[in-house]
Amino acid sequence: MAAPRFAPVGPTDDPRGYEPTFHVPDAWESTRPGDLDGPQPVGRMLGRQGPDQGYVLVLARRLEPKVKVGADENVEDALAGCVGVALRRASLFGRAPVIHDLTIALTVWGFLDDAPPVELVQLRRGMFEGVAKTGHHYSESRAIVDLVPEDTLRQSHQQVASAYPARWRELLGQS
């Protein structure tokens, strides 16, 4: 390979070229104490791994004006509970969250409806209360996420919107 013009090379210097190395490094091994032996564990209360999960907070702020809550409910609690559902859906597809993930979560729980079914409001009122308080309600937040079946999360946002409110129990695995 020729040297660039700006590199000083004397007329009597040897030409530059590739020199192979005969040293092959050892294979990399995981020796850190926090590394997992095997795949990521899956189960209740463990959450779901996915790329760029923080982006769901940007999406939540965009949808915040559309969230409708009852007199005894809080918009922050509604978003905090539905964010976990949206992240679970995104991780099922192995991608970062998109607006439809959060739309599905809010639709399933009736937070985009002006008049959700009374039974759904009673169910969600107890489950979502105080979930937005950071660090204090992890188990309650995980219960919200784990209640929504994987079949519901694999549907498109149009399918979920057409099934709600007539089949809200089915969407939440309550039937």
C-alpha cells in the first residue's frame, strides 16, 4: 500500500507494507462475577430485556394528553403501569418500543376510552394505585404487566382496538 503524500518518507526508506503477526490470542471467557451462565432467566417478576427501553418514556409523554382517567385515578400511575406492558410487547419482537406498543397497553386497560367498562375501571383502580412512586411498587407494576397475555401483545394495534371494549376480559386474559 502506498503511503499518503503527507506522510514523510525518505527516498532510501524501505516501503511500508503489511507484516503478519503469528500470535493468536486465547479465546475470550466470561469471568466477571455478574455474568450469567446461560441465557437470560425468564419468569414471573423478572421483567423482559430489550434494546433502547428508555425511549418508551418519550412516547409516554407524547401520549399523556390522550390518557383519560377516573376521579380516583392518576395519569402518572396509568402511564407507569402501561409502560411496563409496552416494554414487554417490544421485547417480544426484539426491538425498541414504538408508539403502538404503548397505545396497545393503554387501550387494553381502557385509558384511551372516554367511558371504559365499569368492571375494568374497578379492576384497574386497585392495581394502578401508586404505581408511579419509584421503587416502592415494583411487584404491583410487574403484576400489571404479567396480567396481559402474550397473545394480546402479539396482536396489531388495530386488532386490539377493534376487540376493545367488547372483549376487554379476553384481552386481559380474564375470560
